[in-house]
Amino acid sequence: MNEAKRTTTILAKVRTRWPSAWVWKVNDRITSGIPDAEIVIAGRTFRIEFKLLPSTTALIEREITEIQKMTMRALRSAHAHVAVVGVLPTGAERIYEPQLIDRDLRFPSHPALSLVAYLESELTCSQLPSATVTSGSAT
């Protein structure tokens, strides 16, 4: 299965899990470094890059181009949510979260086993407390 088909399959799972989410597959016909998809769920925006990994031991850093790294570095500097979905030959997903460490971009793996699980964990751990409405005003 190629990257485009796998991306479509994974994004369909996101749409099923969050029917009201805005899911956009970027049509990047030039090499601009823009991540492959943008997902907005409950006001939170996620930029997602998909990569087919040639083997279970492949290093994700080798699959990401320099221009993609520059873009991810800029997005992370702006405190954007960015993730890389590495798709293994078996179809299994590995999630990586680019992190800026001393101005260097690193790709530690995330414990989530799929993009849907990653999004669920990010939405759960960073939910803001909902406003309490009292006498017609939010507090």
C-alpha cells in the first residue's frame, strides 16, 4: 500500500472517531515541507506528516527531508501540535512527536499505537476546564 492510500485510510478513521472534526489532506504537489494533513478537533489544530517506513528498524529522521524538518521546527517554535505517523510495512502505525531540544529537532516516539490514540491522548491531557456559567456570564 502506498503512502497516499494509507494516509486516506488513517484519516478516514479520524473522521469516523470525530465526525465534527475538520480534516484536510494537503495537496502538496511541490516540495514545500508542509505536513500532509491538518486536523482540527474541538478547537485544537494538529499538523500531521505521514511516512512509509521501509522496515521496523528504520529511523524516522532519515525519512524526513530537510525542508520538512525546517517547517516542523518553525511549527514547534510557534507551539503547534505536530506529529509524524510512521507506517510500517505491516500497516501498523508508529507516532513520533517532533521536539525542539537545544534548537535541534528530535523525534521521540509517542506511546500511542495509532493516530486516533495519539489525538485522544493529546485532547485528554490538555483539555481546559470548561467555563462555569452563572447568571448569564461565564466565570
